[in-house]
Amino acid sequence: MVVHSQTQKLTQLRRGVMELYISDHPLDCLTCSANGDCELQDMAGAVGLRDVRYGYDGAHHLDSAKDESNPYFAFDPAKCIVCSRCVRACDEVQGTFALTVDGRGFASHIAASQDNGFLKSECVSCGACVQACPTSALMEKKVTEVGTPDRAVVTTCAYCGVGCTFRAEMRGEQLVRMVPWKDGKANRGHSCVKGRFAWGYAHHRDRILSPMVRASVDEPWHEVSWDVAIAHVASEFRRIQAQYGTRSIGGITSSRCTNEETFLVQKLIRQGFGNNNVDTCARVCHSPTGYGLKTTFGTSAGTQDFDSVMQSDVIMVIGANPTDGHPVFASRMKQRLRQGARLIVVDPRRTDLVKSPHVAADHHLPLKPGTNVAILTAMAHVVVTEGLANEAFIRERCDWDEYQDWAAFVSAPSRSPEAIEPLTGVPAGDVRAAARLYATGGNGAIYYGLGVTEHSQGSSTVMAIANLAMATGNIGREGVGVNPLRGQNNVQGACDMGSFPHEFSGYRHVSDKETRALFEDAWGVTLDAEPGLRIPNMLDAATDGVFKGIFIQGEDILQSDPNTHHVAAGLAAMECVVVQDLFLNETANYAHVFLPGSTFLEKDGTFTNAERRIQRVRKVMEPENGAGGRGYADWEVVQLVANAMGLGWTYTHPSQIMDEIARLTPSFARVSYDALEAHGSIQWPATDAAPVGTPTMHIDGFVRGKGKFVVTDYVPTDEKTGPRFPLLLTTGRILSQYNVGAQTRRTDNVAWHPEDVLEIHPSDAENRGIKDGDWVSLKSRAGETTLRATITERVAPGVVYTTFHHPATQANVITTDYSDWATNCPEYKVTAVQVGLSNGPSDWQEDYAEQARMSRRVIHVEAAE
Amino acid sequence: MMSNDDRLIYMLNQIARNFAAGGPEAAARSTADHIACFWDPRMRTRITELHAARPDDFGAVAQSALDMLARDATMGA
């Protein structure tokens, strides 16, 4: 058969269709925001449309009201041709099903959630519909305001660990829009509200553009030149070390900065400070992943790429809420679920994945917070005692003796689902059914988040997950694996780069002589063979009076770390706190030097996402932090500090830093900017054996050799409910906000989440006389705050939940000093609390607001000629 | 909230409890190795001082882990 796509008849038909479209379309092409970027306009030209025989006087939609409720894009029904591409994008790509074609025939129109308007509807503002729209019916407001872009640079998003790549579309030096890059292997052309739209913080008026110093934190800030600020940092650090010893200072690398910047900060500390007092915010999120996966598999990273999920038959999500935390990957996962993959959700909350349009979990195990190890061991009990273990895999790939010890341990009747039901609150039958499904349902993949790691037994839970995957043979091929959903854009990279106090880049312990010799040779100094202080240890040492100075790059420990009072006391006890950030964050209230940071749009470098994928960050505009002179990317500022301390660094481009990383780190051996340019992205390990990277790990053998089964005994947390604090608080985040909110709070994303609220079950609320929207106090043995309550059955009775995006709430005033036994990762997810009606802000909130106001005073100086 | 010294003791006992399933000797060895691997020198010194001053606050596994660390240090020197 021969198909003709161009015939006389077809031409007539196409022109006829276009005539009908245009008869109900405004003829304002020259003033339309899509002028030059409109498929309808192009098609009118292509079919040779010259007039419209029907005239323009008939019924039409040209007077339809525009929906401008979404802060980032507008919907103009007058420009809409009801092609339903937006509906398909919402259904098939995003998986939210917020849009529909409402009405019939000529009355057909696009409606967001039964004509609720975009903002009030279920729309999650991912932008997929805007991208799909052929006309200007759905259009970014920024394009309407600025005009069409004239150039584009591909770069990587600086929000979550999914690592979406975008075309940053520019007009001159002005960013017009971020469009998800179709060739991006992490996001495959999709995006979420944060990466797509929430980049306005880069030019927010709160951004600090000049270096500042002050002698004491009671004083206002004084703007100074870069030279003065850098010299002050170097002399203060040297003074403190001379007075209090080599180990009296340290630093924190940023999971938001590039690999190159992170590498330089830890190099500054190891080479320049002469100690290993370096840590990173992974301490408070995925450090248990590092410990657990290193112990069991031999390396600290997820085993798959994101594409792998499309081969999964059973997906188990533990302690993760990807539709909020990792939305673009969640959309991929939901695509697979709609194709028929089965779903197990282990989470105290009824997250969106448990039930949302066209997705429903086969099993939801709503366990009591803090009982992860008990429930995973019970699943292992079912696998072993019901003969579902994959013994062929285990004999070939794992240590058989260790397996037998482990199998005997989990088989004990005291570890059966029935025995632990009173602890976890999950019906034993559900646990058994979930375990059977995971073990026998085909390719089983586990995805987990901070609901696993941020516990007293975070590391044990990670190892329990690894045990389960090995016991069922669900490791080492596509569609299976153990996948930590990493929080921040470069938290994987920060860990890889040697940000932990006990290891160099590539996860090699500082006591290892050969590795140390490699670095000593490259850096020309003797390196400390002893592990350094982790963040909480630094704060303890500070309140003990022996840790006196800290360099903090892009991290807000006062807001993000637990037990705010203790963090504040630690910072207050130091003599020199240096904060390098975009904004005067909460930590900066206790800082003596502020070094203005640069955004991801203002620098070159690389980020590494949750799939170990190294991707380029490309500079699209000059750093704004010049204050009248030259601005600097963050890596350049670290180099200035290093050189002021006499280290003699001579990097002129981040590619040279990556070359040094590759020379010193076996798993990065074949990574270079040229290789990234050639291949788009590379998943480490990239070695001579796998020069273009490794999408799936542990294929023929584990990195450590034999997979190691580790006995994970359930040790209940000491954070217990009782008469004073009868409820369990667990914390998390929400789609529109990111981490401490420093970026997203400074964008229009506040339209969706202007404040942190407390989720509480109707029965707990009724017992306390709490109605929806009431101000309530939230009190633990660590502290007290107030916020508004929202009554929902998403949380079980006895459990309350809040987010930590807003400093006015400071959820971490409540969280305690308990932490993971192996890594000191804080136990954010379990705090015993009491909730009661309140009149308004707590004393602490009022004092803090006043202190923050005083601390942020700035004395401006005119720029010197 | 705990004092820094109390927290240090708590951390050691917590590590020991998580290794306990392996039996007392293996648990002590794992605990000692863990401390050597992840605690900075000042924390290790301080825990030894606290052990001398407040032995009753330490569990059996934690105690023998500290003994092992002391032996390792002597042998290393």
C-alpha cells in the first residue's frame, strides 16, 4: 500500500479545517505572545490560508474570560483550538488528570477540575500543558511580558535530586523561561512547578550582592569589598587555629552547589585547615544510605537509572512521597503503574500515590513511625519462611554463610508479621501479602526516601532493604534495584566528592594510607589520618568551647537541622562563622562574615543526580554578586579564600577541577567536560571498563565482591509517646516548596503553600477541640511552636505531620537530639508531641522574629570608584 | 535534652545495642571498629575519660568495645 500525505484532496481538507479554526480565532498575530512561535500560525501559512469564507460574525469564543489565576501562566480560551493536547499532557505525561474537555460540540472547552480555574484546581503547575499548547492559549506570563527568547543554553535544575535538564531560554542577559529538555535522560522532557517556573529568586530583592563583615552578631552588617572580606576570613581562621589548635575549625559543603565547588570546599578544609572537619547536609538526609549501601553492596548510591522503572513489575515505595518530593520521577513511576505495574506503599501517611487518579496501591502498610526495621524484617521473615528466597541468586552472588545467619535471624517466630503487629499497627495479613507480591511479582524495585533514613535506625533500615532485595534476587538488572530518592540537586555529588569527615572522594576512608598518599602527593601537604567532626559533633564541640570557626557554603543549618536551640547555642559559641549564600538565611543570624553566593544560572559546573548521573550546569548570565565590581561564582570565592590562606590554587575554569577529581577518584576516571559534552551525561562509575558510565550497578557482581547480608535487629527509638506527649510528629515536604524554602519562598510558589500547617486526624482534633484552620501549639520536650491545623485522614490517629519550609514556624524547634546510631542522621521523622489550641505565636517565635530582624540590619556603603 | 557528655555516652550505647544481635564479642568488635572509623579523636578521648569517671552508665558491649580500642591503641603504638 502506498500512503500519500500530500494530495490535492488533502490540501483542500487541511485548508478547510484551518478555515474553521481561524473563523473562531483572534486575528491579532502581530501582537500575540506566540507570534513566531505558534503552530496554528505556521499551519495557516503551510496550507495557504488566504481568507475565511464563513466570515467572523457567527458564534464564537472570542469574548471568553482569560484565566490568570496561576501565577506563572495564563489560559486564554479565546486563543484555544480545543486540540486537547494539554489534556493528554496532563494525563499521559504528568499523570494528574486535572484537565478535561468540558461540554460538547461548539460548547467544548478546556476545563481545569470542572471549571475551578487553574490555581484552585488539581493542577500541579508542571507546565506540560503549556509546552504542548500549539497556540498562545496556554502561555508563560514571562513570555507575554518579555517577548520570545532569542537563544537557549542547556543546563541542569538546581532543585531536587531528579536532576531535570532544561533549556534556559534567554533574551540577552534576561532569562525568559525554562523549558524541559527533551533529550534530558533524567526527565525526558518533563518538569515540575519548581524547576519550570520557580527561578525568580535568582533576582529577588532579598538577595545579598556585597560581601559583609561584623565583629559581633549583635551588630549590624557592614558592606565591604571582596578583598577585605576574604582577608578577614583567612586571618580569622589562622588566628583561631593558632589559639585553639588545628582541629578548632571546619566547614560544611553544599548539596546545592556544584561537584567542583564541593570538592574545593573539602580540599580547603583538608589541605588548608589541615583537618577532616568537613561535613555536608547529607548528614541530615541520606548519610544512612551511604553507610547502609556501602556495607551491603560496597558503594553508596542507587543501583539503577530512572528509565529502569519502566521495566518494573512491582514497585515498593518506602518512606518517600515522590509526587511531592521528586515529582518528575513520580510521573514516570505513575506512567508505569498505569501500564499495570503493582504498587506497595510503606508509609505512615496516606500519600497521593496510595490513591490518585488511575493509580492505587495494591498494599498500603501504614506503619507507626519508627517501626521500619520491624516491618522490613517481618517481610524478610515471610520471604524466608515461605520459601520465596532466590537461593540460586544468593549462592552465586552473596556470602552464603552470612545469608544463613541472617535467614535464621529473620525466621524467628518473634519476627513474624503476627508478632510485630502490635508494634507497627499494620495487619499481619497485609504484610504477608505485600512480601509475597514483592518476592514473586516479577521485577521488584524499591524506591525509598527520608522516611527510611531519618530515624534512630536509619542505617539499619537501609540495610534491611538491601537484604530484602538480595534475598529475592532483585538486584543487578533493569527493572529492579534499591533506589534512594536523593533530596537535593547535588546531594549525591556532595557525598561522592569527599564531603564526609571520614572519607575522601569516591568513598575512601581517610585512614587508608594509599589513598592518603595519592592526595598528599597531589596537594603537597600531610593529611590528617583521623576522621573529623560531623555537623552535630561540630555543634557539640562548639558548646564545649573547643570548636571556634566554621565555613558554611549554601546550607542553612539553623533552620534545617534538628533541635534549633542547640544549633543556635553551637553557632553562638563560635568566634568566626562564615556563611556563603544567596540570602541572609537563618544561620547568617549567627554569622560574622557573609560572602554573597551565585545562583546555578551564574556558573559552570556539574551536578550529580539520584541516578549517579553527572550533568553539566552551564552559565547563562554573569554573577550578580559583584556589587559594582566583578562578580564571582562560588568556586572562585573558595579559591580566593584558599589563596589568602597560602594554598596557591590556580584554577581558571571548573573543568580543571573536574580533571583533578578524575585523576584522584577511580570511579570518576573517565569523567571530563569533553566526555560530558560528547555523551550528554555520564553515570558513574566511569572507568576504563565502562568509559561512558554505568546505568545499572552490580550486574555481574557486587562492587564489594559478594553481597553482604547484615542482621538488622529492631531497636525501638527512645523517643516515646507518653501522657505529656501522646502524639507522634513526622515531618516532610510539599510539592511547591523546597527544603528550607530559601528559594521557593521567594517565588510565586507561595500561592500554593504560604505557611506550614499541621496535619492532624479528625479524632485527635476533636479530642482537643481543634477545628480546621485553628492556631495550635505544637510542643515536644525540645521546644514549642505554633501553626495552623488542617484536619485530614491522610494521617493516622496518633500521628501528626508538618513541613519545614518556613522559618516562622521552625518545625525543628520541636525535633530532638536523637539520631541514627551509625551516622548521627537526625531522627526527624519521630518526635513525641502534644498539640493544643493556641492564641498565637509562641514566646520563642516572637523572640526569634525580633532577633532575626536585628541581625539582618545592614549598613550600606557607596561602591568605591 | 541531653548534655554533650550524656549524648556521647548515649551514642556509644546506641551503637552497641544495634550490634548486639551478633553476640557480645562480635558486637564489641564492631562497636570498637565503628568508633575508630567515624569518631574524631577528641570524641574518642572524651568517651574514655567518661568511661573512667562513670562506668555504670556504659553497657557491657560498650565497655568491652572501649577496652578493645585501648588495646588497639597500645598495640598500634
